[in-house]
Amino acid sequence: MKHNNNDERYWNINLLNKWFAVSSILFLISIGWMFLHDNDDEFKEYQREFRKLGSQIAQTKLLEELDKVKDERDIYQKAYDNEKNKYDAYSDDLDSLNNLLVEAKGVFYKSNMDYLFFKAEADEKKYLYEAEIVHSHHNDEHHEKDGYHNEDKSKSFKYKDQYESSLIILNELKLIKEKDEKVVNDIETVIKNLRSDLKIEEDELNKYLKQVNLLEMKIQKLDRSKMSIANQIGDIVRDLPIIDFLDPYYKVNQLVVNDVKYDVNFASVPSVDRCTSCHLGIDNPDFENAPQPFTSHPRLDLYVSSSSSHTMDQFGCTSCHAGRARGTTFVSSSHTPGSKEQEEEWKEKYEWEKIHHWLQPMLPTKYTQASCFNCHQSQPIVEGGDKLALGLGLISTSGCNNCHHIETYEKENNAGPPLTNLDKKLNKEWVAKWIKDPQSFRYNTWMPHFFEQENNSSPEMIKRNNSEIYAITEYLFPNGEHKMNNSSKYIGNYESGEKLFNAVGCMACHQVKEEKSELIAEELPYELYKSKFGYENEEMTRYELLKNQGPNLIGIGSKSDAEWIYNWIKNPSEYYPDTRMPDLRLSHEEASDITAYLLTLKNEEFSKLPNSYYDEEEMNNIARGWLVKGFAEQEANEKLDNMSPEEVIHYVGTKSINFYGCYTCHDINGFEDAKPIGAELTHEGTKPVNTLDFGHIHSIGHNNYSWFEQKLANPRIFDRDKIVAPEDKSRMPNFYFKPEEIEAITTAILGFNSNKFSSNMIVENLVDDKNVFKGYSLIQSYNCQGCHIIDDFGGQIADVIGSSEYAPPNLNTQGLKTQPDWLFSFFKKPITIRPNLQVRMPSFTMFSDDDWNSVIKAFQHMDNHSLSFEGTHLVDSKTTEFKAGEKLHEFGACNNCHFYGEVKPIQGAATWAPNLALTKERLRPEWVVEWLRDPQKIMPGTKMPAPYLPTSDILSVDGAEETWGKDLVDLNGDTDLMLKGLTDYLYNIEGKIDISDYVREYFKTNGYDFNSGDDEDDEDDWDEDW
């Protein structure tokens, strides 16, 4: 019969099956592709490569270790082999003993089990017997009255005999068990004794080869070829898809940094660092020379390692380097190239592209120090942060934080001098030329250039600027010009003045340096607007910046007259109460001599420059331009018509000073309450890039640091090709920074950010007394390190003086060295400490008592010493130690160099050292002991020798008592007691404490013309560092 197919379908079922089969295959392929893609992570490739590299390094170290221990290993191996041979000789006996031990353990097991089983039965009879006793007491009518259980000897108990007989049997079983146990122990002792010597040698060998064994174990874990078959299979299986959730080898290394926060949808959450998924050797010194990303951190002493002050667990990576912490690929972690060349290399090698919407891309390596400011705002000068410290120093010196408000780095002083009494100091002609072109007078001045810049160098703008300069000058001289006074009463001997200028301390802050050179900069990533007047020859560093506390004094003789210079150096605070220049307590003769020398420093070329001139038409045009910005044009014209020429000049002067922000660095009458003109920079480092105006400049990177660099290199460049009214043009002046200065300042600006750290990460919160940081700030602001080495930095004046022994003292350990009360009184009224120094400690009359206490606290903080009061060091002159110290002092011939009150030293003035009568008032006894123990350790390079301390061997020879004295012999070479005795003796020296007048009169009579290098007594010089 014919089959009728009545199943009707719209599609051909066979064709559908084929398409279904094809789609299923494609779906299966896509799933496989998904698995491959999901498990083909970039970091896994790095981890595989790192595993091979780790194995190679371990192999190399293993070979090195084997080579190190080769000879000694043979010795230990030989000793081990000898004992092994001996041990092997007893192999038959050991076999017999082991057999006996097995049998004995079997016997012991049986006797022990017999004992335990019968003990259980005995315990049962014991219980029944005790229960029987209890029941008999319940029937006793006197039980409650007696209040305790007591066995009635007259009663008969059923289980008593059974229990007592079981105890006899149990005791016999116990003796059998203990006997069998002793047999086992005896056999084990014999076996152990046979093996003991072998075990000793084996332990010695393993102890010596500990590092070798560890490396071998490490290699077995890294190198599959060294693993067993089972481990090889397990090592592969653990990283298979899906199974890898258990314990994979290749995985994301994630670190939650709880104290570093970032904002997510209005909430601050802990940072999650995944950087070590690729940077696997970052905390391992073994990978010091490994290629990136496997190389170890270059400063493991400071960062990342567990022994550093910035551990990986607490800080992670992005707290310093920025970037996208959760990224696990080169691109997604937001790496930032350091140059155009590197950017092109990364694009080709890693397919790098910028993550446009990530606000904090990784900092280029050269700017990483910016992150130090996150925690070290109150103490920014830290080890490893020299570039940041230089940038902050340049910001203060240049006055950046005068124009720009920076909440975390506010200005402490005006960058420029007051302009309120210019008529006492300068004349209009000099001021006008200076405003127009400061570097034409002093090539390395910190006064920036407002004029003759890219956006105001056209003929029209030059004409306008000349009128502005004229108006500003007139505004600054409301009382007319200054009449120069070069009276002879202010002018002494210029030759003596030059010597004094170089000797008394002026060169700690000032230079007289005319040498300059053209800046030759290599290819830069920005356009540098160079100065036509040249640059300093030296590269700018923190150390070089110390020389720039005050201005370079070249040409000052063409600037001011003798009267002003004399009065200024005699008492700076009289002219400018807020000055940072201290009082050197110069006599009339000294001040007039220095004045005479400074007047010889002329700049004739500057005097020949053309003067500014008054252009009434241009002045009116400028005034009209400003009036139109505030009034309707007709009203502006009416106001201008009603002004006299003098009023127009005053109006333009006022507007120009306000426009250029002169008052932000200088005190100017009429601008006491004016606000800074610059943009706030408090969070400039994390400001979105799209808020920065790049104008039409496309030759720099589209990122914040490139914009900062270009702004500093050519501040007006972003006006290029723009049509801008003069009143709206960019006005930031040009400081003509050198490339290293631009890099340092950019580092500091990147440090001004909105990053969030827990309070326990901020250095200021780790110190109880916040005055410590005020002290640090004062030390920096007043350039104490220009004269002194403080915290291992500074003392640049020694380069000028030519010898460190005639330079101001090294103040390392100052916090441990001097008594706080004495140091405070010395700061308030300095006296002579080191008689052979011509350089003198100035008087900082502008410091309050709180300021000085803050400085003292800063010194103490540097040395981890916090005592604010020192008790009196009591001395007993009758003790053996004191008398021994007196003898040591006699042998030391301290009076060759040291004063004893007004008793001057035996040797010449070149070797004079501090007054020992001052010791008890000035120094801490604990410091004196350590100083005498090893002066070089405290102050490397000092000429103070450690006193000779006889050893016990020397004091035990015949006749020692006659030579050294009974008291020294009694101390038997005890170094601590001898040093204590010598310190006690020094604290017992009497005499006048302040010898300043004596020393001053001596040098006034005899002169100060010796040189330490030529002094015949040089080799006997004891100490100038006390």
C-alpha cells in the first residue's frame, strides 16, 4: 500500500537540519573561541615568562652557591660519608635490632592491652565497691548529722574483696607492661646511638647547604622538568579553564590598599592594585637586572620591600605611580609614555592608546616624585624626593604661590621686596628699565619678564607696554624721585669690604657672579622661549638653589646709593620689618667697608639703555580700554574726558599693577587687600585635561604635564594665532626657567592633587607636636642650610670659604647635642662658640620665641629626641671615674686648642676650638660621651681626634700605675667608665662662659689672615666642630 505523507511543513526539514548542524558547529567554535580568549590574558604571558626567568635566576644562584661552598662542602660531605660507612658497617646488626624491635613492640602491645583491659574491669569493681559504701551510709541514721561519708570498718561489703584482689592482679600486669616497654626503649636507644654520629654530620651538611637546598626546592616548583610526573600533571591541570578557580598558578595578583582611596559614585573606596600581576619581581632584589616588567624596584630600601618605610601592603603601586590600579593589561592600566619616541614605540609594540576618560593616567617615571607630596605636605624634603623638593623651592623662590593660591603650599613670604618706600632706595629711571627688562640688569634675577614676550612684542604692543611701564613707575613714586647720597661717611675700604663680604656669611645667600652661558638644550618636547641674556653655567639643583636665597649682587653699585646700602646691611629690619635677611651685627667700620665694595659692582650697560617716555595718546587709549570694560562706551569717554593727564597716568598705573599682579609679590600702597591674580593650583595635578586651554598648539602631548611644561617654557604661547584684546591676553610672566627647573616645577604641580589618603598616612598626623613642621619650614625659608649642614644637606658657603674647618658647623645630631635651654638663649643672643671662625651666626630678630622653639623641636625630631628640658648633670669629683677622666684630659693636652674661660689655648688662633668652660651649660652629657668615643662617626672629616684610652693589657703591665695613675688602672680599660669620667671632668671646668669680646678684640688687633692649609700647627688641630 502506498504511504501518504500528510505532514505539511513550510521549510524543507532536511535543509533545516543542515543549517542547524552548521550553526551548532559555529556555536561550538564560538564557545571554544570564548574560552581561549577568556583565558588568554596578557598578564598570564608575563607570568609564564617570569616563571622561566625565575627558574633561570634560581639555577644561576644555585651554581653560585655551589661554587661558594665547593671546598667546605667536600669537607662536610667527606665527614658525612665516613659516618655513613660506619653506619652501613652495622647494617646486619641493625637488621637484627630492627627485627627484635618489631617483636618487642608486639610483646609490649599485648602486655599493654592486657593491662588496659584489666584496668577497665578493676575500675568497674572500684565503682561497685564505692556505690556499696554510699548505699550503706544512706541507711545510717547519723549520716546527715556527721555531714561526711566514712566507711564503717565493722560492716561487710560484697565487692570489697573482689576490688582488692583486682588491684593485686592489675599491679602485676603493670609491672609486666613496664618491663616490655623498657625492652622497646632499650632497643630504640641502641639503634639511635648507632645513628647519632651520622645524624650530627647530616645536620651539619644540611645546615651548610641550607641555601642550596632552598634553591633546589624553588627550582623544583618552577621548572616542570624537575617535577615528578604527578606534579607535572597537577601543575597543568590547575590552570585549565573552569578548574583554575581552585588554586591557579597564573592568576591576577590583587592587593587592597585600604588607606588609599578613590571616588566612585560619591563614595570613597579603597584602591585595588593589580600591578604585580605583571610586575612580579618588583620586591625581589634577585631581579635587579631583569628586563621590564620583571625588574625589581630601584630603591627597595625606601619602597615596596617589607623592611622599607613604604611597604607594598600599605602603599601599593598606584599611590605613587598613579594609573588605573585595576587594569591587568598594558593599555588598561593606563601606562603613560615619557616621550613622543616612546609613544610611537608603544603603539607598535603594545598597540597602546590613551584612555581618554581616566582622569589620572600613570605618571611618567620622571614625575613619580610628585606623589611624595600626597603624604609629605608638611615635610616635603625627604630622601628620594629631591626633584619635588627642588620644584617646591623654585615655586617659593619664584613666587608662584604668590600669584596662585595653593592651599597645601601657601606662601610664607613675599617673593619680592616692598615697593612702599622706593623713593628712599631707587630712582625712576632705574625702576622703569628694570620693569621693562629685568635680565638686562641681572641675568639670573628671579624677577620675571612681563614684556617683550610672544603675545606683546608687536610694535603696537611695545608702544602700549612702554606707556604701562611709565604709568607703573609714576604710581610707585608718589613723593617724587630719590636723591642719591654717596657720602663718604658710608663708604669705607672696598678691599677690606670684599674680604668681609666673602668671610662673614653674606655668600650663604648671595652671589656676585657675572659668568653666564647660552642655554644649549637638547631636543625638548615643548617650545622653549629662551632668554637673550644667558643662563647660569651650573645645573639647577637643591644645593645650587641655596645660593639664590638673596639676589646676585652684580650691578648693585648702579642701583642704590651708599646711604641705603649701608643702612640696609647694618639693620635690614629697619627698612623692611618682614625681611628674611638677618642682622650680622656689623660694626660701623665693617658695614662701611662692605658698602664700599658693593658700590664697585657696576652695570654700565644697563645705565645706557633708553628711558621710557610719556605718550599721552597711547596713555588715553589704554585708559579708554579699561574704562570700556566697566562702563558703556559713551560713559567711558565722558569719564576719560574729565580726567587730568596725571589722573589718567595714575589710573593706568593702577590698572596695570592690578593686571600684571605686581602686588602679589611686592607690598604696594593701595593694594593691601587685593587678591591673587592666578588660577588656584591646589588640585591642579588632577584637574581634567579638557579644562586646560591648549589653544592652537598641537605640537605637545594632550595631557596635563605637557601643558604645564609648555606653560612654564613659554607662558604666552597659548595666545598664538588668537585674536585677543590687550586687556584679555595671557599675562603670566616668563621666568626663563631651564629644562631641569621646568621638570622640577611640573613635578611639584602634579603633586598638588585631590588624591585621598587615610589620616594615618599623612606625615603631619604621625607627629604629636605640629610645631616640628613649623621648625622645618623656618629652617628652609630662612636658608639655614646655606651655612650649615642640617640633616645631611647644605653648607654651600664652605665652597666659598674654601675649607670646611673655617665654615659654619655641621648641625647633624644637633637635636641630641645641645641642651634646649642653652640653644634657645644662643638663638636669641648669639655668642662666640668657635673662636677661629670669621663667619658669624647672625641675629634673626624677626623670630619670636615660638619660632625658635619650633626650630629646636625640628632639630630634636631629626634625631628622634623630644626632651624639652635637661636636668643638671651632677659630678662627683671624688669618684675613681672622675679622677681617671682628669688624667685622660691631662694626657690629651686639650688646652692646646681649647679655651678654658678666658685662658686662651697654647697654639695659634688657626687651631682655636670651643671654650670648654661652656660645656656644662651647652652640651648634653650623653652626646659628649659618644662624641669622645668616635668624633668621625658623628662628624666625618672633623679634626677632633678621639682621646687615647688605654686598654686593660696596657694597664696591667708593670709600672702602669706610675704612668697612668691608680684611678685609671682601677678602671681596667673599661671604655664606658673612662669616657664617663672624662665627660664628668669637662663638666667640672670653671671659667667665663662668653668669650666673644676677648676673641673680637684679639682679631681686631692681630687680624684674621691665616689659612688652615698653611698653618704649621695644622696637624695638631683638635676641633672646630664642638
